[in-house]
Amino acid sequence: MTSAANHPEENRAEEEIRSEYHEVRDEGAERLHRSWRALVATGLLGGIEIGLGVLAYIATLDATDSHLLAGLAFSIGLVAILLAHSELFTEGFLYPVTGVLAGEGSVGQLLRLWGITLVANLVGGWLVMWLVVLGFPDLHDTLVESARHFVEVPLSGKGAALALLGGLVITLMTRMHAGSESDFGKIAASVACGFLLAGLSLFHSVLDSIIIFGAQHTGAEGVGWGAWWNWFWWTTLLNVVGGVVGVTAPRAARASEVHTDPAED
């Protein structure tokens, strides 16, 4: 029988997975136990930074009529969140869930984190878009057209697929951040996932809500609170499913497979 010692590459890979698991678990525990003031502050900043990414997206789309280039421009918002250590609701699908699964927090704390962060993200984004609409009247038409892309898609096979992919992509970004030791690698992950998320117009509960809020500020019809809510509730739920089931659960299962020595914790 071949011993594990004869497979150094496999052992090294498992050690990296184990080390990464510990890092993700500990980071998740820290987020779960943050005070409500810290959650509000990081959530507001996250919404503001995504709002600035939306400004870059709309401005680029208006100038080039290219969603792909606009997606690259939007990644400014994700890079800002990374470097400023702010909090985005959908980033809570990997770290905190792993913390709960590891017994470092409760489901109640997870729901508290999600709820406060989501509301704070939306408030921060709403405020930024109010300023954007006041400052850039030439972008109104592009903003309204972009918003209608979301609110006019019902809960359907297409809509569900776009929301599931949105949750999967943004959680994959968090997973890539956890797996990279360099700032350059983390920034590259943010740019790549921003390109996929915004460039392909996937459904993201915070990003796209902020676009819709901007359209509301212009006074456009068909993008009011009712239209937003009819789109928002199922997009949010499917983002959670896409992120937790598509990325977090498989990674947790793999980590538990190699995490054979609980005494190390």
C-alpha cells in the first residue's frame, strides 16, 4: 500500500485547503460577532463603493454602448470594497456561513449580519445614486434603460438562472480572494468577477437595486418601488442559493474531508 508520504503534492494541496479553511472560518467568526455599529458602517461604505462602480458602469455604457467594457469599469466598485475592507451583502455567503458550519456562530447571527449589511448597502447606494442623477443628467436615459432590463424580467427560467449565476459569481470572487495571498491576485479576481457580473448583466440584489434606485431618482415610470420589490425578493433569495449551494457548500465539504484533526482547532 502506498503511504501518504509518497504523495507530497497531494499532501501539500490538502494542507493548503486546511489552512485556507481555518482562515475563512476565523474571518467568518469575526464578521458574525461584529457590533451593529460596525455592520452599519461597513455596509454603508460597501453600498457607496458599489454606487461609484455603478457610476463607472453607466458612464462607460453611455460612451461605448458596450456592456462588456462597462462591466470592466464597474469592477472599480469591487476593488474599492476589497481594499477598503467594506462589506457587501453577497460577500456573506462564504466566510460567515463557513463560520456557522464550524460552530463559531449561530444562524441568528448570520441573519443579523445579512439583514443589517443588506439594508445598509441599499441605503448607501440610494444616496450615491441621488448625487449621480443630480450631477450627470446626460446619463439618465442610459440609467433608466439599464434599470428596465432588470425590473421587466419576471421570475422565470431566465430570471432564475441569471440570479443563481449572480450569487455564484460573487461568492466565487470571495473564494478567490481567500485562495490568493497577493493583493494583485485579489484585485484580478475582483476585476474578473465584476466583468462577469455587470458585463453580462447577471442579477445581483445590491448592484442592480442601486441601478434601479438611480432610475427612480430620474422620475422615470415603470421602475418604482413596487417594480423593484417584485424583482428584488426572488433575486435576493436565488443569489443566496447560488452562492451557498454553488460555491460555499462544495468547498465546505472538501475542507471537512481533509480536516481530520479537530484538535488542531
